[in-house]
Amino acid sequence: MARTLKSILKAQGRLRKLSPVAIVDIGSNSVRLVVYEGLSRSPTPLFNEKILCGLGAHIATTGKLDEDGVVRALAGLKRFRILAKQAGADEIYTLATAAAREAENGPAFVKDAEAALGSAIHVLTGPEEALYAAYGIVCGFMKPVGVSADMGGGSVEFTAVDKQPVGEGLTLPLGGLRLKDESGGSIDAARKLVKKALKDNPVLKNAKGKTFYAVGGTWRAMGRLHMARCNYPLHVMHNYEIDQEEAKKLCKRLTTTKSASVRGINAVSSNRRNLLPYGAVLLQEIINIMKPDKIVFSALGVREGYLYSLLPEKVKQADPLITAAEEMAVLRARSPVHSRELAQWSKHAFKTFGMKETSDESRYRKAACLLADITWRSHPDYRGDQALNLISNASFVGVNHPGRAYLALSSYYRHEGLVNDDARPSIGIVADKRIMERAKLLGALFRVGYLFSAAMPGILPHIRFERVDEVFKISVPEQLADMEGERLDRRISGLSAVLRQPVEWSVA
């Protein structure tokens, strides 16, 4: 039977409830197209392409967009128009930032760009750019508190965040390209510009000791460099964090050493390296004023924040990690219903075991349960490693790096067995002892639960845990009386070893 065009476009590996949506972001340094799978609390890129045009490379000294950059941008926008259509995007939202709004020839460029795209362009005001960048932080983190700062090529937007943006954001002409141009390539001159501009920054002064959320390609490149320098085992930029002392050391290195001789510089793309010192100068002065408890790098910014602003209020309130895990369960698990039952079953088990959880630990356990069966199609010998790699590197938001370790290792332990700590994967070093204990316990529960349920729903809700004196009892219904077997006994023994207390099972 011939396949219809609709069936070809709507692949089984995509969520049927979503329609693609595209955003074109015209920035001072780059012009980018991102097509997302759809409007979602946890946005997933379907297609992503950028062109480094340097539109704002000389705006500080000439007041105009770079001529070569304009030619490249317009050619790229024509390509993006076709790509967005081919990706099936129902909507194309185009946002232009500092360079387009400030340049003398900005209006003429915007007119030509609209003709190239065939759609209207929203030239963001400074406060709008700050707001959407802050919404990107709200979208990507659970209940963020601190300051969002989006460093682009032409400007930096600062916004206070307390679970939501607070007050009006502040825009300053401190983008990497602009600093380089206005300072004539002098780090000392750039530092003076930064100090003068930040001298009375109320957003930073009122957020002393809180978290600094770094948005933008230059700062992400700095984070990537830091990862390389310390051999960090998890190459996921979103929610990567360093303390202010580590940040100071990195900034000092970047502002006093030629980039080519900085250890780990190969981890940064060549077209980003020349702006690293300007990002470092700015971050140094921010740290001096704000003294943040930590610097957290965000992969989400204005684009994702704009999409977040379009969501219904109820969807905005959803947990982005749980949303993403539920979607992956729908796409990959044998039974998403069973995955949800596993979350409830493990919650009851943890409570019986006296394993107290923070709100984040409870979220991570639930997400881990939703993800526990996503590699079932793989060969049994490789399910553990595939689960580890797939989960730890997934484009999840709303989870920090220790949380990623929890999600990934619980599935790894399920498939590979309850290996000793000295044999665990390197990702284990990003998590503390408490997280590791919970990941191993959850993995042990998975190993028992799946042998009772065969990954199908309707069984786990009838299997209960209780504590009798110093023994944990697993009570199963009569129809499972013939479940007894050596493999199940070994799995229960493994659970007992993790708990360091006897575990027995019996028919209710």
C-alpha cells in the first residue's frame, strides 16, 4: 500500500500531538533557524542551523550593520525560509535583537530580511529581549532565583528572576562584538567600558549571593572550555555550574593569556575564541559586584523564552523534566502506563524503606521510572550502556547534573547489575553519596519490579511493601504465587544487599 505524504511527514519517532514551529533569531553575531518539534513545556529542537554573519561587528564605530554580514544574512534567510517549510513548521517567528534595532541601516535591513523570509520580523526592544531571555531561564530551570544575563554580540540583558522575571530588565551595550570594536581590541580598554557601564547596575547589586544564570554563545564557550580543562565526564552544557572562585581563575586565564595557548581551547570552536576574553572581562566584573553563589550556564535563552511566553498558563506550570520524560516514555517504552505505575510503586517502596527525599529527588526518581524502559529494543548486552548515554546526554531541562547521574545510573544498574562503586561509570563523580545511594536503590527496585510485571501495566499496583520488625516484606497477589524462581530470588537478594536489611516475599 502506498504511503501518504502525511504518514511520511509524521514519523513514528515524533509526538503526534505536536506540530513543528520555527524561530529565526537575527542576532548581532549569528543568524539562526531552530525548528522545534512543537510548542511544549520542554522544547525539543527538530532542526538547527546557524550562520555567523557578524552583523554588529563594527556598529560601535560605524553605527551601521556590516555590509558583508548583511549579504550573508539575507542569503541565509532565504535558505531558512525553505528549510522551515520543509520541516513542516506551521508558524515561523522571527526575532531581531540589538544590532538590527540600533544600526542606522537597521530598518532597511529588516525590510529586505522580511522579503527574504516572506514573514514579518519582530525587532525586540531592550526590555523585551531581557524578558524573553529571563523566560528562557524560567523554561529551563525549576524555580530559578538569581539573575539572568544574556550576552550577545551587541548587548547584554540583565533581569532579576525569582521563579519568574522580576521587574523590567536592563540592556547594556556590552556584547562581545561591540566590546571588541569599541575597545579597539584592547582588554584593558574593554575592562574600563565594562566597569563604567556596570557601576550602578541595580539588578546585580540587589542579587548579591544568589545564582548567576549565564546565557549566550560566548559564555557557553567559556563553560565548554572549563569542562575540557577539568576533564568533566558529562558533556552537557545546560545546567553546568561552577563556583565563583573557579570562574575567576578561568576569567584571569582568558584575559592574560593568548587563546591559542590556553589549555583545552580546542574544545571551543575557532569562530568563538576571539570573543572569549570579552566574555571573561564582563563576567569578572559581574562577580565582583554580585558575588554569586555559583555561575550556571544555560542552553536556553531568548528563542525558548519566546516560545514559553506563548504557552497556556497551565502548561507553563508543568514540570519540564517530567514532561520530557513522559514524552520519551510515549516514544520508546513498551508501556508508558507501566512506567507511571513504576513511579508510584517506587514512591511507596522508598517511604516503606524510610528513604526520605527532597522535592528534587522525588522528581528525579519519578523521571527515572518514566525512562527506565526506553532501551528495551536494544540487545540485552548493550541496554545498560545505551541507557546511560541516552539519558545522561538527552536534551532535558529542569534537572541539574547530579540529577542526570541519578536518572542515567538507575537504569544502568537495572541492566548491568548492582556493580560496586569502583566499577561504576565515570558520570558517577558528578553526584554525591546521597544521590548515588538512591540511584542504586532505584536500580535494585527496577530489577525486582520488572521480573514481576514483565514491563506490562496492572501488576505493580498490587505488589506492596511493608516492614515487619527488621525485615522488609514484599506482598504479592495470589495469581503471582507461581512466580518463585532463582532469578527473582537473586534480584531480591540484591535489593536486600543495597538496603542492608533482609527482604522477603510472600503471597498475600
